[in-house]
Amino acid sequence: MINQANKYIDSMAPWALAKDPDKARRLDTVLYQLLEALRFVAVFISPFMPQTAEKIQKQLGVGDGAGQDLTGLQEWGKLNPGGKVQKGESLFPRVEEKIIEEKGKGKMDTAPIISMEEFQKIDLRVAKVLYAEPVKKSDRLLKLRVDIGEERTLVAGIAKYYKPEELVGKTIIIVANLQPTKLMGVESQGMLLATDGTDGVILATFDKEAKIGSKVR
């Protein structure tokens, strides 16, 4: 019934009728039909939302007669025409999204907002690690050879969290169109995605097998 009432509101557009004095009687009819629908709704929800049902009936001006139980729904139009409705509190207030801040923490720091067009310039690809080895004279860098449909060399600062042999065979995500840069004399042709975990840095990966070289979106 609630869905039917919503459709009735959309089709009758009472806000438009209210702007035309010549349609005042039509507006009265529309509003009466909606209030009568609410009388039915109040009875239907009373077994599991008794307080809300009582508030609806009170606002409709329904007393100890029609509308209090199913026997009052045997006939449409038992709401007293010309009766006064009572203004009350919103029965189902809109839930506003609020940012809940943890004690001792402020709002989350985020990077500057970018447009969808700017984001689409980032080419994220599925890559499989073919082999990995430490970068000479570095205790934090690993050199990875990955397959994204073509082979690439990446340099990543994850040596404290992953052993080279743990990476071989892993399916990861890389930024494929990042300008190459040299780290400790080794050219890195992209960047892998990682984040902070409970025990240090962890790689972004997949929960199912992904096609090598496919775009991440």
C-alpha cells in the first residue's frame, strides 16, 4: 500500500495542484485519499510498531472508533472528511551521514580530490611476479621481474616485510604508466600497490585468480 501511495503522489503531483486555485477541490480529494491510506498503514504496522501506529492515528485525528483495528479497514473512506490533522514530529527522520572520529584521532587525511578524467589516466594492471631479489647495497629494496603481458622490472621498498621467495608467483597490482625512475642504479618501470597492515606493509592482491595484464578498474 505504501508503494501504491507513493505512485499516487507522483502521478497526482499535489504540489502542482496547490499552485492552481481552480484545482483546490481536486487537491482536497488527493490529500484525503493519501490520509486514508495512512489510516490503513497505521493499522497494518501496529502489531510490530505500535508506538508509531499510535502517533500516525493521533496525527490523523483518529479516535477510539474507525481505524484502530482491522475491523475499521472493511470500508474505504471512514476518515472524517474535513477533520483536522495534528502536526507532530517526523516519524521517520532522514538519517544523516556523520563522520565518527575515534578518541584521540582527527579527520582522515586524504590527498587532493581529482576528477574521474584524471583518475582514468592511471593505468592499473594485474601482474604476476616471476622472480625477486634484493637490490645490492640496500636493506629495504627488492628488485622484481613481473609479467603484465610483457615483462617489467620494478623496485619496491618491501624487503623488511617480504622475502624474495615469498613473492614469486604472487598476483599483484601495479601502476603500469608511471614514469620510469632509477633506484640504487636499477630502473623501476612501474610501482606496485601496497598498504599498511597489522604486521607491516602488505601487498594489494586478489581473492580469486585474475587475468595477467588485465586492467584494474
